[in-house]
Amino acid sequence: MTDLRALALVLLLCGGGVHAFDFSGEKALIAVTRDGARTTIGRVVFTPAASGASAFKVQMDYAVMRDHFLSMREFKCLPAEQEISCFVPYPYAQPGTASSTQLAWLEHSLLFFYKQPKDFGAKLWNGIVFKFTTTPTALVGQPQAVDLNRIGVPPDNLSVPPYGPMDRDPFTPGARWLTELRIESL
């Protein structure tokens, strides 16, 4: 018993305790591509909210994106020779809160679609939602396939995220040029 107490004390003094992602303050929003490049594409600002959650606000940095006029609408896209990834703002009112156990609204605030550079128009059926998991230092989002045409009309219940687990399909690892979104301290 004495050895366990000593080990616990050493871990505590050395910073070996488990830390959770800090849902407060301004964080960097980073796109990671298949070649390993990391591009800061915006910020996410977290502020304390009711019931232990945090309110969030996504602020995209459009200076690192290019304008693409697709299907009679302007999109902000991350250019690449291999695949273009375009940001799609969630178009309806939503709670805008997140916690370590509830990340769905944050995921819905960071929707994208992909298209080949030679393709004409927006391919909204090629939607991407990033499934976030928490780590001690970041939120790490892996791409999952969704059909963005589904949000072309308002959902029946605005308090429920439209893309639940059954509405998403995983991509084969490395299938998308945009392989990961990360939210981490500046």
C-alpha cells in the first residue's frame, strides 16, 4: 500500500495526472492534409455556458481559402491539386454548445464537401462531417461521409443535430485529401 501511495504522489508532482481538453478560450482550427501539412484555417472560441457545457463560436480564416463559385453559390475552399475541400456553414439555428460528451453541434459547424478540381459544380452528396474525439491537448476530427443535400431544407426539430451516427459512413483512411481537423491551443 505504501508503494502505491508513493507512486501516486510522484505522478501528481510530475504532472502525470490525466488532463482533459480545456473547453475554454480561443483555440486554433487546423486542417491536416494527406501529405501531413497543417494549415490553420480558423479559430474556435469557447466560453462557459450552463450545465457544464461551453458555448462555441467558429471563426474561419478565409484568407487561407479560395473563392469558388459552384452551383450558383460562392464557397470558401482549401485548394489542392488532388481534391478541393469546401466549407459549408450550417444554415440553421442551433445551440452552439459543446462538452467532452457532446460534440455534435461543433461537428455540424465544421461541414465540408469535396470535389475533384476538374469537376463542375458543388457535389453536396460528397459531404464531410468530422467526428471529434477528445485528447488531453486537442479535439481531433476524423472525416465521415454525409449527404449535405439533407440540410437543404430545415430539419423538423432544430434542437437535434441532423447527422447522427446512423447518417454517417467512415472513409477508408487516407481516402480524402483533408484527413483531419484539429482544435488545439494556440
